[in-house]
Amino acid sequence: MAVSPSSSAQQARQALANRLAELCREAGLTGADMAECCGWSRSKSSRIMNARTPPSADDIRAWCRACGAEGQTEDLLASLRTAEGMWIGWRRMERSGLKRAQEARLPLYQRTHRFRSYSSWLVPGLIQTQMYTAAALRAIQRRRGLVDDVAEAVAARMARQQVLHEGDRRFAFLVEESVIRTGVGGAEVMTGQLGHLMDIASLPNVSLGIVPMQPDRERWPVEGFWIYDTAQVNVELVSGYLTLTQPSEVAMYAETFAELATLAVYGANARDLIADAMGRLG
């Protein structure tokens, strides 16, 4: 069972807060002393030490000066960047447009050899057609009011798909049956996408499983996620993009993937579900 997807980010924030509180104690200062030294309210010092308010880079510099611990500044700033990088809201990630958000993931894809992807919302990006990608990204661009660089973002995602055919990489895709029956872009787009899934499933380095809709499932659908080797998990949520690197959490998502994989159908049975979904498009 996967834990709350915000837990790693919260743990990183808490660890930073604990270290700042420890520096304060080692310097013989109270929260009130810290507030006076830095020109803050007492409540701000308390919120930082209790991980209720994340410190800024300037806050950390001021904190270290007050504690006479300037030598700790760079390490603490690195911890701050790590905590901030675990959770990125969509608005922040996409503020420069969708193209840059697509390109930012390419280095991760290039260094990964084993990909595991589970999706309960959309066809995973690596196995989308150009028309499906365009429809999905256009909907995101309009909904979030972003810069219109959809054509460039589509091209970036299509270029990223080359990893499917390079090196000795292996890919395991799991999608809920609802993904192949929920329209994106209309009947023509979906027909092309479903036909593409048939082709993708025939690649020797690709496993495609479809988790059938059933009235008595014991393992419920969860948020969509990607596992990159055994090093990292990325989780896509309504509000943002989460990166998990803590081994215990990566292992929990791997366990969840394995459980869902046992519910999926493959090969001819998966093709039958896809063909039925295509037939219902008319």
C-alpha cells in the first residue's frame, strides 16, 4: 500500500526544521532570541522550527549568522533545495510553458533502464500518439491559462519517445481499462491511439497490461506514477508533481505496481479489450 504521496517532502521539511532548531539550542538561543536577532516576530521562529512555515534562503542565512554557524549555511541551503524540489506545483513547473516541462524530464529518461508506469487517468506519455498528445496538452494549456507552446511541447514529447527504441531499456505499462474507454480528443484521436497501443504491445522490450473494470476489486486504482529503475518515483497529482527518492517509499510504489500487475490482462486478452473499446467508438 503506497503511503501519502506528500510524506517524503514533509519529512525533508521536518528534517531541515529539526536541524535549524538544533543549531538554535547549540547556540544557547531561544526562539524569542532568534526572532530578536533576525528582526522577526516570535511566531515566525516558532513556525520555522516546527516545520509549519518553510524558511527562505535568506532566512537560513540569517539563522546561521545568529547562531554563529555560518559554516553550516551551504549544507542547509542544499537541504532546502532538496525539500523544495520534491514537490513542484503545476503552475510553477509550467510557468515557462509546456515545452520546457517536457524537456526537463529527458535526462531522467535517458539514464533509466527499467521503466514502470501506472496510469488511471491518461495513456502514458511515452506511448501516446501525436494527435492524442496534442489533444491532452491543448486541454491542459487552456485549463491552466498557459503560454500557447503546445505544438513545441508535442514535438518535445514525441522526440522523448525515442527512448523506447534505444539501448537495452525495458518498459512495463499498466493502465486502467477506463483509460482506453475515456475519450481524449474525440473518436478519431482515440481510434488512432488504441491502434497505437496494439503496435506498442508487440515491441519485445514492452509489457502492456490493462487492469479490467470489475465490481469486486480488492486493489483500488491509485494516483498515476512512474518508477525509474529503483532510484526514483514520480507521482502526478491534481495539484502538482512529486518526486520520491526515499528507498522505503520507492519500494512501496514498486509493491503497489506489482499488486496491480497481478490484476491486469496481457497479450490477446488485452488486445480484446482494446478492440472492444475501438468498436464502441463507432
